[in-house]
Amino acid sequence: MSVAKSLKGGFALPRRARLLVSAVLLAYAAIVILGLSGARLAGRDLLTFAVFAIAVVASVEISLRLAWPRARTDRISRDFLGVWAWPVTLLLPPAQAALFSLVAVGCIQARGGKLNLVKIAYNAAAIGLARAAAAAVHQSLVAGHHSTMAPHDLAGTLPQVLAVLVAVATFWIVNNGLVAAIVAATASLSAARGIANRESLMTDAVDIGMGVVVTLAWVTNPWLLPFAAAPVLYMQHQAFSGLRAAVRTDHLTEVATGHYWRDVATRELARARASHAPLSCLLVDLDHFKEVNDKHGHLVGDAVLSAAARAISNAVRPRDLVGRLGGEEFAVLLAGLSAGEATAAAERIRADVGSVRARCDEGNWVGVTASIGVAHLAGDLETLDGLLAAADAAMYQAKAAGRDCVHATTPAQRVIDLTGLPDAPFAR
């Protein structure tokens, strides 16, 4: 994406969102410029900043190369980067803590991020303001210079422990408040309420806890840092990435689970409505899949299902979300495409799925075809349930037309009430 297109997309935001973005960016720039202009940076402060900036780069590389070994290059894990930012937040002045956010956000974008420039700038500024606020609160409570803190300053007495807890709470409130504000300004209040879910809270808790441990290791003896870094990187690769994959990814097909797909699709739909951007939904159902299981067994059926899921994912863009809604039915969310482009994408999926083959125990090859329904965000289709219902009705029409074909709704068509249809009008 070019710089001009990124900036153009930012100026297309609603007025209240533009005002919020401008205010956050100005506040962030003021804190960094004013804070650094008159600061006398000690060598220890510069070393701390440099060491943990290198740790961020290493963490992103670990995530990119190891945490998602079968994922596309745009799925860089942002988890656990805060571990390396907390020492900077708790040990350095607010301006440097704010500046550190540019390292993490910039590194992610340089290694494959897909956000436009306005989103990148807002993310960096929001995190930077939150870290500056946390650093200022912590500095005022410990009433000392971060660069000269002794080991017992963090853990030796209850007031210092409370200072860390207050700093953590300050960061969480400011960061999540700014994220919720921009989501509410660009989408809706209901979408903003969903940002602090169970998964994000668990991530924050582990991220903060390990960040405090790393800070203690650095303050106590810098040579202990490699011993603290090793388990953090291992957890990033092994424990947390595995947990997130289990929650978000269907084990058999390696596409999104139905629950996660609906969660992301709901947020994308709210953004598309708010920005009047095009969005389409595809429902892909494998034809006569039950016959494959009955005739060749479930192992062959699973192989066909997995191969079909790969074909669907490879036929669309990396940013498009593919999910398994259940059984042999998949959903694809296409953001930013016109109705005609979405239908063309569905045709690619149909052709690619039709070329899938799995080998049976008898030595012969088994394949399937797909019937695909396409629904575009327009008119009455302003909820996820409405969009899915329209795509499902179109998919049934593709079944009725002989299967192995694509049927798309048009903006002029109304959503078909599926409650009036028989339970199984056509064998899938």
C-alpha cells in the first residue's frame, strides 16, 4: 500500500475519529519532543533502551519464524512484546518510555504488518502515551530516578510493589481507553465493549508479570537477563502461541474456528458499515461430502476436508478470513472487494476445490466439488446473521442449480427467511 493511499484512508475517517487521532498524535509528539529536548541521558539509560529494543526485534523474529510456522507472513504475533517494554517503562523517564513504542510497532510493520500509516501512527501513539503515563506515575510514587534504582526499590517494600501495580493499572486503563475510543469513533460503542475479552486479559496478565520479572533481573544483575529471556521466548513460541492457535484455529483444517470467525467478522462488519466500505461473505459447502465418508471412511474424508480448506485459503488474499462453521461448511469474509470481485473470488475457490484430490487405501483418488453462496453488504444485510442468512440462501440456490457452481445475491434481493424452508431441501 502506498503512502498516499494510506494517508487518504486516514482522512476518510469520520470527523470525530480524525479529531481523536490528531489529538493523540499531538500529545504523543509533545511528550517525546519536550521530554527528550531537555533531558540528560545517562549511559545506563541508553544501554537499557538499546538492550530491550534489540530484544523486541528478536521477539518479532521468533514470532515470525517459529510461533506460526505454517502461517502466512502477515500473521506476526504481537504477544509478549510488552515483556521487553516494561523494563523501559519502569526504569526510564516518561519520554523514553513513550519513544519505545515506536520500536515495537515499527518493527512489526517492517516485518510484514498490513496497517495503513494512520493506524500505525495511532497504535504507536496510544501505546506510547500509556507507557509515558505509567512511567510518570511510577516515578512519582517511588520518588527516585529510574536509572539509579537499587534492587530493593522494586521488591523490597510494600510501597514500591504498590507503585508497580499502580503503574500497571495506569498503562492498562490509558491504552485500552484509547483503543476503545477509536473503535467507538470509527465503528460503534458495542464494538468497543468487546476489546477487553478473556483472551486479551490473559495476555495482558502474563505479559505484565513476565515484564516485571525481566525488570527485576535487569536491575539486580544485567547478566541474569539471558536466563530470563530464554523462558520468555520459549513461552512465546510454545505456550502462548499454541494456546492462541488452539482457541482460534480449527485443528483439522487449520482455518479459523467458527467462534473466532464470527468474532472477527462482527468487528469487520461494524468497521465496514461505519466507513461505508464494501464487504462480502461467502459460504462454501462441499457437495456430497457425506458420501465420501460413507464410502471411503472418515480418514479419507478428513484428508479431503483438509485439502479443500487449503484450496480455499490459497484462492483468496492473505487478509481474507476463512473459517470452518461446522462439518463441511466454510465461511470466507472478503473486505474491500466489490460484489463482482467477491463473485470472481468465489469462482476461483470453486475451481480450486474441484481440483482437490485425496488418495484412498484402495489406491484411487477422491475429490469433491463446492457450492458457494455470495452475499454483499448492502440494504437489509447490515448484521452478520443477515449476511450469513443471505449467503446461505444463495448457497442453497447453487445446490438447486446442480451444485459445483456459484450463486450471488444482489443488492436488490431481500434476505430469504430460512425458517420457512424445509430442514434439508437438498442433499449436501
